[in-house]
Amino acid sequence: MEKNKLLEEFHSLVQVDDHDGHYAEDIKDGDYFGMPLKSIVEAEKRLRSSGHRGIAYFSMEYGLATSCYNKLSSQFPLNPVNKLPENAVFSNFRVADYFFALHQDNIIDLPIYSGGLGILAGDTVKTMADYKLPVAAIGILWSSGYFRQKFWFKYGQAPEKMRWDPYTYPGLVPLKNKIKISLKSEDVYLKLWKYYAYNHKHDYVVPLVLLDSNIERNSQPAKELTDQLYRSDNVFLKLLQRVVLGFGGVSALNELGYHIDTYHLNEGHAVFAFVAKARGLSSDEVDKLKNNFVYTCHTPVEAGHDKFSFDDLGKVLKKEDTEIIEKFGKEHSGLANLTLLSMNISSAINAVSHNHQKVMHIQFPQYKNRIQYITNGVHHCTWMSQKFQELFEKFPATFPDFKNNPMILSQAPELKNNPDFRAQLWEAHQSNKGDFCKFLEKWSLKKDLFTICWARRIAAYKRPSLILHDINRLVRIAEETGPLQIILAGKAHPNDNLGFTYINEVLDKVDKLNVDYEKLKIIVLENYDISLARMLTSSVDVWLNNPLPPFEASGTSGMKAILNAVLQMSTVDGWVAEATDRKMGAFFGYKNSEGSVGDEFDLHMDDDSEELYQALERMAGLYYKTNRKGKVDISSRWIDMMIECVCTAAQFNTYRMLDQYKHLVWKIA
Ligand SMILES: *Cc1c(COP(=O)(O)O)cnc(C)c1O
């Protein structure tokens, strides 16, 4: 009886389109795709009441990692188009690449992200749910996702269109609600979808409202606005994707009746939300509206700051809308600059690491006093492997309640002299590494060989090919210090022609490699995604991060690795600059001089690869002193460093991050 009441309440709050035809089996009896329906009802009710400060979080992308604790599942068999496809491998064991591919019998990630920014948004939203905050997240349902990466030897990467079916993706539902945004010469209609990010206890959610222009009544060009994330080959598409997020987001919040006080712009992509809210207000009212907007900037790289000409804006937006943009977002050159606009209309601005704050102070001196920093983090319940959760559970006196309080990981050094903990820590790591070797079984990876990984979005400043810069040197290290297993992965944006060249270079170097495979294995994985990231960050011995300082705003993959006691080899940039006093591995490389940003295309490859190789020799040397063909020296400094990684994870997580947002940005108790 009570369950029926709950379902009724749910239906009064959430108008699922064609519930009876499509979703009646998955939403019933207090259940929402296998998760508690009650949590949704509670969160939806709170968002509509006015007794609290509601937050709307706007982001172009979300990486939600459903395959983890957040497991929504359907009664129906998984639609094959929503299953992970087979991925190729490109290695210096070309015969294996030819005969075998990688299979994972799993659901695809909700394909609405491209990389780190989306993962950060997803981790933030999940932590908001852990904190039971009244938040609605706004995003876009990308009907063709980002893109699928195919390796194409001699040409690098061939971006393929991605196909998936939102109607059968577990946990995602279309709503009856439709909204409209008005442009200069046409109206664009948007369908709304909902997905729920559950917290790790499953007793609260953050609803994610997704906007979709792919509906019958729209013109063909309008239908394609929400087709593919970050289209940049056409300026109007690029502009209108941002307009859909900003205008559409505000209309969607009104349509759903959510009570919102704070609009959080995760990147300037979403700033048209302000334009929508400012429409028709007096100048005084517009000034007051700024108190409701806050802005997080995520990039020091020039291409990350969107600019449009007023000519182009005038062609698609109504006059009153361009006037607001002109008033708050016009830069010296005469262009509309979305970063400036975002800063001018927000009451709080933040960079995402201390280093990034310094860069922003140089780039935007007139805003110096207003730009704070809050270093990014990762959601520990998402990124800590099962084996490590089990390990920490075995030592409750040191790690009480770590699932609700990752800050407690700072007590890890208590166990530094506990041989039992040291042995179990090593074992947990070896067990993850064993699973990874099994995954790549046809490439005969060995779990007692030194393994290092570089995996992230491919962009010039991240220097994906640094470790391959001097192949002969690399071969010598493998022959003299001990065998090396090197894993590489990452996608380049389809219009980043420079990014493409790195994939070419890497594939070409791997193909030409003339070395005993037992000594040096280089394995390049296709289609880096969340499930690969989870596997890699928890199973290799060393996580390599070598961006050119100061262009990595924060970086987060190293934070995922330290949660799993994976050591770090890194240049000093982003979050790492705040952790260089931690003995977690090796820090190396070029440092930009204080007070200047430098040239993002002067990559310092020669000097920095030399420093990387020296660090690699030291790290591999220590590894083989610690692990001699499976005989492990539990007292080794290597294990001290693993413990230091865990301890450092107490700081670089989204719980610490959200505490700071509550205090410095949203100003809630
Ligand atoms: C964490 C993650 C990223 C971001 O990694 P960075 O180190 O911040 O560059 C990108 N893609 C995926 C799939 C990730 O999981």
C-alpha cells in the first residue's frame, strides 16, 4: 500500500513520458531501475520547497560512471547498442593486435562527456548527493555522444560517430515536459530527460535534467544542436550548443518548478543562463541578479576561453539578449568573451588549483581580488577499487567510516610500521594488477613487472608522447634497469589537428620499435573511458602525468591513482604543485617562472624527457629492489610511498572540495 503511494507521489513529481508502455516494469514497487524510489521522491520534493537554498549546477558534460556503485539496472536485457563495443589494441606485439580485441561485457558510460571536465562534474554531483544538498544538475543529452575512437595506422585516429539508445539506457527517462527557447528567427523546442545520480548510501539523489533538441517539430539544423558534444567546426553550432545549455537550462528549471537561488556555472559554456534570467529586468535588478551566479573556470589554455563576434551573435540571438552580452562580456578586441562575461556576472569566481589561480591572476589582473581557488577532487567511493575498500575496512581503528569521511585517510601513516598492513596493501595492489593483466592476457602482461601508465585527453600541452621522445634511451633503461610495461590511452578532439599528430607519432614509434617484447612492452588502448580509467588508475604501479606547466588547471587522474596507492611520476603543475612535499614518487621537469605564463606550444620536450628518463630509472630501480620476481621486500621505501599516496588522498577528494564550495562559493552552512 505504502509502495503504491510512493509511486503515485513519484508520478505527481516526475512526468515520465510513456511510463505505461516503456517503463512500468522498471519503475514500480518502490523501485527505480533497481534503486530506491523513495530517495527520488525526497529529493524532488525538497527542490520544490522554498525552505532551503536550492542550487542549479550547469555543465556541458557529465561523466557519471554508472558502472560503479551507482548501478541502475533494467528488467530488460541490455540493448546491444548500449553495450561497450570491442576495442582494438596497438602494441609492439603486432600479431596479438591483429588477432585479438578487448571485450568488456558491460554497459557504456552515459555518453555525455568528453574528459576531465565531465568527470569532475559527475564526481561533484555525486558528492552533492552524499551531502544531501538540494541540487538540480543541468546538462545536455548528446544523441551521438562525443565520438568513438578508431585507431587507423598511418593516420592516427579516425573519429567515428557513436550510436546509442537513450530510451533503453537504464535509469534514463524521457519526460512529458517540453520547453521552448526563442532565437532571433526561430523557436527551438527541447525535450527534457531525467537521470538520477544516487549517493553512495542510495538514500538521496541529485536529479540530472538533460536537454534534447532532437525532436520532430524542430528544423533539421535545430535537431542537430544536441547531436555531438563540442562541435567546433561550425561557429553557429558551437554558439548554439551554449545557448541551448543556458537558455534551455533556465526554462527547464522553471518548467519543473524547482526553487533555485544559486546558479553554478561549471565553465563559461553555461553563461547564457544569466542572459536568460536577466531578460526584461531593470538595470538595478540585473545587478542584484549577479548575487545568484557563481562561476568556476577550468582552463588556462587559450582555446578554452570561448569567443564570438557580435556579428555572429546578432545573427542568432534577439537584440535584447546581445545587449546584455555586450554590456558584460565585450573584450578590448570587440569580441564577446564568455570567460569575461562569466566573471562579470558572478558573485564568486574560482580557479581549480592554487597554480591555476596564479595563472588567472596573470591573465585577468583586473579580477585579481575576486578570483579564489578551490582545488579539484575525485569522488572516493567511485574511484577507490573494491579491493582497497575491503582493505581499509579491515583496519577500522585507523579508517573509521572512511566511506563517509575520506579525510580520515590522512591517518594512514599510523600503519606505516604495521607489517601486516604493509603486506596487505601490496597484496591488494597486486590483486588489481593481476585483474588488469588478465584483461590484457593476449598481450602477456606480467604482474611482477614494472608498469607505468599515461592516460588522459590528448592535447599538446599534456605531452602524450614525452615518454617515447627518445626511444633508444627508453630501450636502454628497459635493458639495464629491468623490463618496462608502458600503457597509453586517450582521445584527441576531432578538430584538434595537432592532437591527432601525437596519436600518429605514438603509433608510428610503437610500430617501428625494435626490442625484445619481454623487455619493453608498449600498449596503446583505444577509446579511453571511465571503465578503463577505473581499471588503469587502480592497477598500474606508477601514474605518469607530464603536462607543460602552468597549463594543467588541475588534473584529476593522479588523484584517482593515489586512492589506490598508485605512485606518481609528475611534472609540477595543477594539483600536484600542492603535493610536492609528499613522498609519493618522483616530481620532475620544467617550471614556468613566477609571474609569467609562457608559451603553450614551446613544449620543452628534450629537457623534460631527459628528466623523465632519470626519474624512470630511479623508480624502476627501486621497484625491482622491492619486487624481485615475486619475492617482495615489505619493508621497502616503495611501500612507504604507497602509504603516503593514501594519506594524500585525504586532501584531494570531492568531500574536501565541496566543504570549500559550501563555505567560499555557495555560502551555505
Ligand atoms: C579522470 C579522467 C579524465 C581526466 O584526467 P586528467 O588527469 O584530469 O587529464 C579524462 N577521461 C577519463 C575517462 C577520466 O576518467
